[in-house]
Amino acid sequence: MNVEEVLQKLVSFPVLGGQSNLSILNWIKEVLESRGVTAYLVPNKEGNKASLHCRIGPEVDGGVILSGHMDVVPVEGQEWTTDPFVLTDKGDGKLYGRGSCDMKGFLACCIAALPQMLEADLKKPIYFAFSYDEEIGCLAAPELARAIRTHYSETPKYALIGEPSMMEPIVGQKGIYIMETYVNGSAGHSSRIKQEVSAIHETMRLILWLENKMDELIKDNRIDDRFHPPHSSIHIGLVNGGIAPNVIADKAYFYWDLRTIPMDDIQGIVSDFETYCRQREKELRKIFPGFAIKNVEHHPSVPHLDTKADDDIVDLIKRISGNSKLDTVSYAAEAGQFANEGFQAAICGPGSIEQAHRADEFIAKDQLQKGMVMMNKLIEELSTAQFS
Ligand SMILES: [Zn+2]
């Protein structure tokens, strides 16, 4: 199968983040096994989802992990002009379909290059590491990265995460944390606002605290020019509470996200916020003893990626991608999680992130071909005895 045929097959599995991925998983597993490659699964507790990893090449230290996710984002509410789960060639040099770019294009390159990998005289191994539930918070990658480190007797050195980057090496990624904050006040007639505790009024105070926190970080010159924007950001994306203008709201909640540059610490910022919440509770319980603020993790934090420009993986990716300009991103990806397991990690893959998550998502055919060129160059590199 060529890369477009593989991609066509991968796009036909409508596996969204959060859903069982056994259909696409089993297809990939069969392809690997039909070539004599043993695939290992890292299942979830319920057994309805699993990540997959395998080794191609010799059992020696220093290999390269190719990492990607099998799930995609929903298409509901988006105006698609083609069937999102049928890869469509409109004759304009682009292939349309959900996940074509994010990131089944890269998976297709890995799978399509498998015969060449098997034929080559690899001196260092290549590993596939395909995860699930990336789109709902990079949930499976920590366990998958750990499984790879502990399963094999040898230790891989590099992890290449093939998120769409127009084949540019990405060496930095912001840390990401999403929190839900619930405020419990007391209900009453609006005229009694000084005798009750409005959950809405307190919610607004918390939101302003968060905004001020972001501004303080900027004022303290916590700036990293590699990122756009160059500071940590805090944003409230959903607020809910109240029933009428003349009723004091006893309940309100909001969802917010925190995207940190490597020098800032997610847990530190969250713990400052918790301290402020406890202060407000102490103060307002004098008026209403049941006043409470509860913070709930929307999903576990995704660590930042901070690969140094002189790390060996940067050289390797520059050579195999043909691009030497380094960049950073502010979206969540699994690279920081592989780095936390001790692998040198960077992002580089075909397609543009601008096309991801949208109606009529596509990957340009020439990007897919560039992805294949990168695979072939990687095989060449790993077939030379000097590779380290
Ligand atoms: Zn992705």
C-alpha cells in the first residue's frame, strides 16, 4: 500500500478522542503482524482502548521512536463539503478528511514506510508508538512512553512526534492545564446582597485574580521569546451561573486554561490560586458558613517541551526533514510527556496545524510526500554505522 492508500484506510475509522479505538488499532496491528512485526498493546483498565508500540530493527540502544495519536476531534457542528471519514481527492493537490492532517498523515507515512524499514539494514531500531485519547488531553501518552522505556531491554534515545508542523522541527511546547472552578454561595433576594454571598460576584473576583496573575507574570518579565505569545497565558473560556437579575446566585462555575512557558510552573500558579480561594472561603464563611470554592482538574496537566537547540535530536530532525529553522507551538502535544520519560523529543510532521480541527481538514499531497522523504532519510541515517 502506498501512503495515500494507507491514509484512506486510516481516515475511514471514525475514532474520536474518548471513544474505543479498537477498530483502527486492530487494523494497524494486523498490518504490522502481516509483515512479521510484533505489536505490543498498552490497554486502558476497561479494555476498550489501547496504545500500540513495536520495534523494527535490532535490539540495541539509541533508536528512534515515531509517535502519533490514532484519535481525531469531532465533526459535529462543522460544515463539511465532503464526507469527513472518506478521504477525498478533489483534484486540487489536497486530500480531505478528518484526521488527514492531525495526525493520520504522519501515521500513514510510518506504516507506508514499513517495508523499507524492514528491508533496510538498520543499525539502530525504529519504534512505533501510537496512542489514543490525545485530543482530550494527551491522556494515554505518559503510560505509553513508560511502557516503551520498561518493556524493551534496550533504551531508545529519541522521540519524534509527527504532529503537523509543515515539516519544521518544533523544539518547544507550552505546558497546558485545564481547570474547572465551582463556587457555592447562598441564594436570596437581590436586595440582600450584603447579607448573602453571591456565587457570581465571587466568581468574577476569582476570574480577575487569574487575569491579574497573568499580568503579574508578564510584568515580572517572565518572557520566553521562542513562544507566541511569549508569556504564560490564563484564559477563562466558559462561565455559568444565576437564574434572574433579582435572585442572588447560589451556584456558579467557570472553566479556564493555563498555558505555561517552560520557566513558569503550572503547579505553582495553581497553588497560588488555591491559596487565594482558601482566603476567600475564610472571609465569606463569616457571612455564609457553607461558602465553598472547589477546583477540579479537567484533565491532568500536559508538561511543556523544552528541547535545547544543541540537543542531538535537533540535528537529526534538521537532517531528515531538510528544514533548519526551529520553532515552538502553544498547542498540546505528547512531546513533553516523552521528554519526561527521558527521551530527547521534538515535533516534526507533514501538514499544517492551521488545517487541524476544522471543517474540510486536508493534507497537501506534497506534504505527505515530504513525510515519506523524511522516513526514507531516517532509514538511511539509521542504516549507517556512525549513527549515534
Ligand atoms: Zn494532533
